[in-house]
Amino acid sequence: MQSQQIVNDALEALTLVAERAMPRILSQVCRDSGSPFFGCADRNWWHYKMRDFPSVILQQSGATLYAAQTLSSLSQYKGSLHSIVEGSCLFWNKRATKFRAFEEYYPWEEGYPPLAFSTLSVVRMAAESVVPTMPNTGYGYFKTFGDIIDGAYKFEEFVEKPEDFCIATGVQYSVRDFVNFAWEYLGKAIRWEGEGVNEKGYDSETGNLIVAVDEAYFRPTEVETLLGDPSKAKEKLGWEPKITLKEMVGEMMESDMARFENQ
């Protein structure tokens, strides 16, 4: 009973903090549904024009605002909050698919923190059906969330005791395979020559050098192999991947080609 009282007191204190902080968080988000910046959570970019790019890590505020619907002071604004949260997710998606940019401090940074935290927020909102996740929605990145969302639902449905599961294809590919898939999307082929650090890939038609190894990008603690084992998820959850690496590379190429065509 004493431990439960401690938890209740902590939740009450955190709720008070949330009640006070939420108006400030809302003030950072563009709430004009007619604006191209609708849903952007970086006021320094969309309002003050102090930055050349929006800090995408701030889009994680979408999940925070979604949770804010349970606060007594904001419960009457659930419809408006839902609209803003959806706008936040769609703004994230627009940046992700058009610019493939997860910036925080530098333009085109593609940093891990803005990628991880903002994506987690959008995935959570997709799981709550705030944004669509089915193919052909036009929301690019949401389509590839399908396998992850499906795995999360199966976990919630079938597992009573929390466990760790790996959601992966279980199929291993090399960087060479990835490059081949990308080039195949263009209707072209790569001719590979050399081995190890001396291996190079040439356009089979033109002979132009397309890809080469640069030791400057080697990481001191690089692992030799990366392969996810989804056997536990398949066995206990009945989960199966629905998208292959080749299909995912095709989606990435489609997004990049559209981006370059618009420049």
C-alpha cells in the first residue's frame, strides 16, 4: 500500500507539471491548418525564421500532445488536439520522404536522435490510428511501418508477460546487394571488379565508376555481420515480414527520384 501511494503521489505531481507545460508546448507548434508548416513543432523555424531548417527531433511532441487529451484542462479540446497531432505526423512524413532529413543541429544531419525519437512518436501515433499505415495512402514512410506496427499489435494481443522480440526479415544482404537493388530500380546493372577495399562498381553500359570503398568512413568498432533473428516472433506471435529489402529499396529510390525531380 505504501509503494502504491508513492506511485500515486508521483503521478499526481507529474500531472501538475504536464498541466503547466502543455500550453507552452502547444505554443511551439504551428496550429494553422491552412499553413504549409501546420504541425511543425520548431517555432524558431516556422515563425521566427531563426533557422534554415526545422529541428525534426521536436516532432516527438506529437505523441505528447496526443497523451495530453487525458488532462482535465485539455479534455474539451480533444478534436483540435487530434488534428494538430495528425498535422505533426504528416509534417514529419513530408520532411522524411521529400528531404530524407532528420535534422537537429545541422542541415542534412540525418542524426540518430532526431531519427529515433521523432520516428518513435510517429509510429506510436500510427499504432493509435491517428495517421494511416496501409499501402497506397501516399504517406511514404508510413507504408514501411506496416511490419513494425503489425508486430507490435501481435505482441500486445498474444503475449501476457512482457518479453523481448526481434522484428526483422532474418535474411542477410551485403552493401553490394543494396547497390544492385538500387541500380536495378533504374533498369541498369552494376559490374563489380576487385575484392575487399579495392572493390569497385561500374555501370555495365557506360563503364562509369558508380561506387567505391573509402576507408575514411570505416568505424573502429564496426561489427562484421548484422542479422536479426525473428524466429521467436514468428513462433510465438505468428508474425511474418510483408516487405522485402528489394521492395524497401524500391520505395527509397522512388522517394529520392521524386525529390530530385522537384528540385
